[in-house]
Amino acid sequence: MHSLAFQDIRVDVIKNLYQPFSVGVDVLRLDRLHPHVSGNKWFKLKEHLKEAHAQKQKALLTFGGAYSNHIAATAAACQEADLGSIGIIRGEQPPILSHTLKLAKDMGMELYFIARSAYKTKPIPHEVWQRHNPAEVYIVGEGGYGIKGREGAECILQYCERERYTHILAAVGTGTTLAGIAAAALPQQEVIGISVLKNHLDLEKEVAALLPPSRPTRFTVQHQYHFGGYAKATPALFSFMNNWHEFTGIPSDFVYTGKLFFAADNLIKKGYFPQGSRILLIHSGGLQGNLSLPKGTLIY
Ligand SMILES: *Cc1c(COP(=O)(O)O)cnc(C)c1O
């Protein structure tokens, strides 16, 4: 078992690629936190783990799909924090576990499966309460949307010199990470979220709802880089991800960060950023998700 390697988080400077556009581009490599459990998810869980300890709870329970980064991260974070972990998984138990679920199980997570039709209401199967006392189980919602998640995500910018940047870009699912970054950003910085969901137009409201009332809310969301929707991809996206890796040496995942880097590249080439802009891209990890792709789709 690898432990979380905060010392490996670093900023990579993208050389040459964007010089013709007179902007500087750096990438904050949260993906280096852990080989499987990389990225923003640990930050989103951090305050929940603290709270679970404070309440003397024995396990953390959460929900997710068979390829969920949140499930993998919860299993690892709980193992590291000496807490049990319980995953309620969408769909019937497959004959062979996905690599994500296998990983989670290897890290000590108890898995319970519920049919897709029943999953919407997030029921907790009775078997869970046969093994656990409800008072000792801390529940985190699917995707980890919420204030506690935002509080944890505020720490992300501590891993770079935040004052260097004019723009900060991050991939957005629930918007919790973006809210943390927006809350921690400096007033003059522009925070831009790249939505990986199709037409999720309430996102701005949902992010704003997580921001502390005292902080300025200078963030925007771009909605045109979803490539068909959540976990959807096109050959153009894969080809971009392969090229970008070749030029920069930085791998990305097809659900979140591939779309982020594509969007940044596209916005730069469209002249969105004024000359002299210094742009920080948050690599929020998620690389384990690429294991669900057919072999050869990505060259890394
Ligand atoms: C979950 C996830 C996100 C989105 O985080 P939210 O806080 O839900 O917006 C971004 N990148 C990766 C790699 C993720 O796993």
C-alpha cells in the first residue's frame, strides 16, 4: 500500500507549447499524490475524516459507481486514517470486479451493491446495519458535494505559489473543488471551471452556494467542453490527450483532466487570455479511470 505522498505534489511548467500566445502555463500535479488515489478527492474528504474522528466513528460510508474516483479515494483515505470504509455501489455485483472496486476492496472497503433503479434514492442496504452500529458510521454523500468538501479543497492552492497566477482553471463535476479554489484564490485572480457535464447549467448556483459569504466570488464556468457528457469521450479527445502527453509529459484522464487541458489549450488558442497571463491548471488526478478504456486508446 502506498501512502499519500504530499511531498510529491509539484508545479510543472509547460515550456514552448504556449509561448506563441504570450501566456505562461503551469500545472499543479495533484495526480502525484498517490498512484491510484490521486487528486482532489482526498482534499474533499479531509474535513469529513476529521469530523468522523472527532465523533469517534468507526467507519465512513459513501456512494459511487464501479469506476468512481471518489470510491477509490475514500477507501485509501480511510485506510490511512485508520477508519473503516463502506462503499454503496450503483448496479448489481458483477462477476468480476472493476479495477476500481478491486482496488477499493484491497484497501479494506466493504462493498454493497444496489440495483440501478433503487440507487437514485441512495438507500443503505440492511446488511450494512447488521454489521455496523449506525451511530458509528459517518456518511458522505455521492461525489462529496458540500461545505466540508469545499473547506478541504481550499488547501489545494497551498501547494503552489498562488500569487504568481492571473487565472486558475479546474475541471468541475459537483463544483466542490472549484468552490474551494475560488474561496482560496486572491481577489484579482480569475477562477475558471470546466464542466464535464452536459448542460448542467445550475452549476454556477451550486458552486456559489458553497462559497463563504465573506469571500469574493470571481469564478466562471465554461460549459462547452463536455465531449458529450459525463464520462463520454470522442476520438478527438483521446488524440488531444495523447498529443498533450507527448508535448508536456503530463498524463490526463478522460473524464476530467483531459477535458480541462483540452479546454485550456482551446481557450489559449482562441485568444481568451490577455498577453502576459500566467495560467495555473489544477491536475485533479483521476488517472485510475483510464484503466476502463480499451488497451491502446492512450499511449501512456
Ligand atoms: C471528482 C473529480 C473532479 C471534480 O470534482 P468536484 O469537486 O466534484 O467538482 C475533478 N477531477 C477529478 C480527477 C475528479 O476525480
